[in-house]
Amino acid sequence: MLNKFKKFLFLLMVFILVFTASGCYDIRELDSLYIVTGMAMDKAEQPGLIEVSVQIAKPGALGSGGGGDKKGGGGEEKATIIIDSVKRNVIEALEALRHDSSRTLFMHHNQVLIFGREQAEAGILPYLDASMRDQETRLEVMVLVADEKAKDVLNTEIKAEKYSAVGIRRMVDNKRSISKFFGIDLLTLVSKLTEETTSPLLPIIKIVEEEDLTRLSLTGMAVFKKDKMIGKITEYQLRGYSWVMGELKSGYLPVKLKQGSSVMYVKSSKNKLNTIFKPDGKPIMSMEIEGVFSVGELMGFEEMDTKQIVDELKKGAEQAIRKEIMSCFKSVQSMKADIYGFGDYINKHHPKKWKTLKPQWEELFPSLELDLKIKVEIKDTGKILQSPQMEIGRLS
Amino acid sequence: MNIEKSRISPLQFMFAIMCFIRSSSLLSSFFTPIVNQDSWLVIIFGMIVSLPVLWIYISLSKAFPKSNLIEINDLVFGRIGGKIISAFYLWFFFTLTALNLRDLGIFVGKSTMSKTPPVLIIIVFILLCAWAVYYGLEVVTRYGIVFILISSAILLLSFLVSINIMHRESFLPILNQPLKSYIQGTNIITMIPFGELVVFLMIVPYVDFKQKKLVRYFMGGFLLGGLLLLAVILRDLAILGNTLKYFSLPSFETLRIIRLFDSLGHMEILFAILLIILLFFKVTLLFYISLLALSYWLKIETFRPFILPVAALLVAYSFIMFESSMQQTAFAREIIPFFWPIFEMLLPFITLIVAYIRELPKKNREKEKEDVKV
């Protein structure tokens, strides 16, 4: 009897404890949060200060359908709020924002980190620490450089997207399907900055003003020296960079020849990097680049059969790739920015030689030679074997 | 005097060793900033360096198969000498327990519950450990195999889903750092997980095995545990690359980065689960060993009345130990490598030598034979 009573008492205690003593210690309800979707950092007008702006998903707009019902509502009300604060440090600014508003900032869902151009030119490293150290932020946040002011980029609406920061993230992800180097996340950026001689690249986002709308566009990459922006490379040059890194997964390559022109889809690419040392100890970077293509479009090429065309196309594609690579390489050589991480490659594969090369790398890189071996493979001609134009040419 | 009446199987013993080593993978940040991309090599070096140390432990427990470390000390150094040496060990066991307890409190705070006071987490945790310890060794080690299976499954899963973000180049250049940092790194890895196996000398007499098999299971647990540790470091290094040195919880960041498609990502909660179960095992085992050592030292029949007071002391000890986590990392990096060897190498070695000089193992064996005859 007593035993039963004891058991009952025990169960009762368990129940009471489960329902009263459990729960979250630092509970935060959704309606007390500002969910941060994007963050921008600009150089403030006062020297030494930074302007931190955050884009916040507007609480009322949260969860109410997709972007679709915005049109139905008629009123073009924005789904986001931008708040900003000018302070010496990032955390200082964020804390100021936190205490100056009715809700607390929730950083877990931050999608992008955009630096204003002026700040990028002045150096970004001091402001990365906070994003890495904080427990709420994530390392996969995309880092970008605004062509002008970062805050304005966050302020620009993207037509199909409710929250422009999410839209920017999707734009970057889209580009990343071409090559992973088109978008850089925080971890990659820090990793590149850690390699002493490598110059990181960050995508540039630009506000394009057209007649009746302003939109955002990703144009080329900003080239950094250490953590300071020193120049740009174009989208075309960026493809040259991706060939060298061996990471082109899709995209296209226009080929112009005497007999006609063609656009070819990139299926995949590979690169085998190697270092050859000249007798005087200077390195040559030798590469075996392999690109696999399919034909996307043919124009011209009258009176030629498929085999001839393929041979011509192979030669043309090789030329085009070489041009893309050299365009990029020449441009960064003049900036003295080793964006490829060649220095780091030598360090990893020939650590002994690197010890002597490292102090003079700054002077060596602008005169570095490339030894390119390009192999083009055309796997597929698409749905048609011959172009109608070719047929007509042959008949006439 | 025989406090621990239950016996565990050799397999349980082996899994206990594995679990014990595996739980140290959470502390990889003690040596990753020192050796960077060679962190995995340092583990191999550490395992090689640890072999002679393990030989000391195995020889000791072979020489005195029926006695635990405290009893061995009494036998070898006499009553008073044994008590003094055992007191040092006692302090060592308590410190280890408190250190691991503290690790748990801090890591849970850092990884998942950032605003909960660590004292709450630690108190709840030590109560659970106390509950397990109350039922003795069999209960303490029983779940080792389950924990190893869970942690290995998570490790395997994380390997499978992260192959596409691993970089072979992360490991290069190999062996390109000053010799000093390799020595320091190897020393840390030898002292922190591998050398701490000295605590198992307390429970060897309660394992049910034949003399010869001791080597097999002790070594087996050590090698398999070391391999698991190596696998964890290889994964973290391959994914994080040269940024490995920045993070205080590399495995946590690694699991945070891994994502499958858009929806299935952020697996750090798996790490939190792993952390809690592995540290639960380690703290429970250390807690049990501390209590066992205490009761043998004081020559009392049972340690049960001491469980809660000692638990309270451990909580307090773990809090006053360091002022900050930086201080703790500095302690792990700069003080442990010179201090722990006293307990993990020097004292066991002296014990072994003295025992052989006094020809105790021989006498012991003869005595045992007589016992059998009687």
C-alpha cells in the first residue's frame, strides 16, 4: 500500500516537473523580433566611423503569402524596413539598433553582407570579426561589394522578391550555378584572406536605373589586395579566372570564326595546375585546361560538313578560352593581385622553394608566365545535327 | 575491502576507452591553432608517443591484476607513502572531472543555449551523472557501445554529405612548420586524451578478462578511439581549410556549414547531441573513478553517501577553476603539457620501477598461487 502511494507520488512529481520546469530559458517570441535579412556597411562621413544598416523583414508582412499578394493590395508598400546607425564598431552599431527599437535583432537569417565601395577601398577586415565571432551569424552569408553605397542597394526593390536581400542572395546563387567563384561566402573570404599572398574577389552589385524602374545587377568582381579593394574585373575576365580555377559548370562561350560564328554551352571544365621552375628559380604556372562543350547555336559555316565544323569550332573555342584567360591574367597582373592563389599553390606543393620566392612574390607576379594547354571537347550538337543554313548553302 | 562488486565485460571496457578518447575531439581547438593543417599528423604522432606510456599502464595492471591504482600505491610505497602519492592522484582525478564538467557547461552555452547560466546546465548534468554513478561501474560503462555507435553514425553521415565541400588542398603543405610547434602539438594531444587513460587503471581490476587479453582490449580501445579522433580532425580540416585555426569549436562550425539542398542544413544540433552524450559518458566515468579512489583512500565500505557532497564540490570547483575561457585554453596549452606528465607518466613509471625493485609482482604472483591452493 505504502509502495503504491510512493509510486503515485513519484509519478505526480514527474508530471508537475515536466509541465512546470521545462521550457526555454532565453525564450524569444516571433513577435518580439526583428528578423534581419540583409546587412550593409558603409563608410560614414565622419572619419573612422562606420554606418551599419540592416534590412528587416517587416513584421506584418511576414508569412502573408509570397510576393504575389503585393500586387493585389494595390498599395506598393514595402515589405522591409531599413534601420541604420553610425558608430565606431559593428557591434556598437548593432547594439544601438537593438536598444533603439521596439524589438530585438535576430541575425540567424541574415542573407547578405554588403560593403559600400568606399569602405571596401578603405579595408573590410576589421568589420569581419564581429560577423565571425557572433553566435547568431552564419559563415555562409554572402559577401558583396556595392558599386556605390551599400545602403542604397538594400533599399532597392527587386520586382519578384518581397525582401530584396533574399533576392540578392538568389541572384548570387543563380550566378554560382555557373561557377562557384561568382559568389563568395564569408568562410571562403576569410580563407582567402588567410592565404597571405592571395587576393580575394568579391562580386559587385550595382543599381541600374532604367526608364521606369531601378533594378540590381551583378557586374564583375572587385579585386582586393589584402582587405582593400584596388580594382575590378569584368564578367568576361571572371570567366577567364574560372577556367584557371577549373570550376566552370555551365554558362556559354561565344566563338567567332571566319566561316561563321557559334555559341557553345559549357558543360564542365577541369584544370590541372602545375609549377615548372626555370633554371634561375623563377616559376612558370603550367595548366592543362579541359573544357567540355555542347553546341548551342551555329551561324554561317556554309558548305562544310559536321566533322569540319567541329574541328573548326574546337580551334575557335581554344582561342576564345585563351583570350578570356589572358584578358583576366593581364589585368590582375597590372594590379599586382594574385587572385588565383598561385603563391599559395606553390606554398602548398613546393614549400621549400616558396620560402625564397615569398619575399619577392610581389615583384614576381606581374612578370609571371603562363603555360597554357587547352583541350576542347565537343560532346553534343543539340537536337539537330545540321543547321538549316548549312543545308541551304550546300544546295545553292 | 571490495566496493565494486559488479564486473564488466572486456568489450565494455574497450568501448569505454573509445568513448573516453572520442569525447576529447571536442577539445581540438587546444592544438589546431598551433599546427594548423598538420593537426591530423599530430594525432598520429601523439598515438605513437603514447604507446610506451600505455605499456607502463598495461605492465602495472599486469603486475597487480587484482588491485586498482590506489591499492597499488599502498602496496608499492607502503602505507604512508602510498597515501601521499594517492592523494596526488585523487586531486588529479577530481581536477579532470571538474575540467570536463566545466567544458560541458561552456560548450553547451556557446553552441546552443547562449543565455542560460552555465551553473544551471552543470547542476542538472551532474545530477544525472550522480544517478548513474550510484548504480556502479556496470551502469556507468554500459552505454559506451551505444554512444560510440551514435557518434560514429553522425560522423559517417557528416562525411557523406560533405564530400563535395572538402578540399584536398587543405592538407598541404605537409610538415612545413617549425619543429617546436609539432612538439607542442604532440605533447598536448598526448597529455589530454591519450595520457588521461591512466584513470582506467582504477577500473581494470573489475574487468572480467584473462591476463593476455588485457593488452588486446586496452590497445584496441586506444587505437580505435584514436582513429575516430583522427577522422573528426580530417573532416574538420578538409572542410574548414586554413580557417580551422580561428574557431574555438571547429566541429561545430563544420556541421554548421554542411548543407544538403536548401532545406536540409545546419546540422549543428547533431553536434550538440553528440557533445552532451559523449561528455556525459566521460564525466560519469571520471566522477565514478574519483569516488572510487576516494573511498579506497579513506578505506570506507561504500561511496554512496559521498556522491552528492562530492558533486556539489565538483560544481564549485569547476567554477572557481578559471576566470575565463581564454584562461582555460591558455592553461590547456601552456600548463597541462608540463604538469599532467607527472600523473600520467612519471608517477606510474616510478611505481612500476619501485614495484620491480621490490620484486612485488613476483611475490604477488606467488601469493596468488597460494591463495588458489588454499
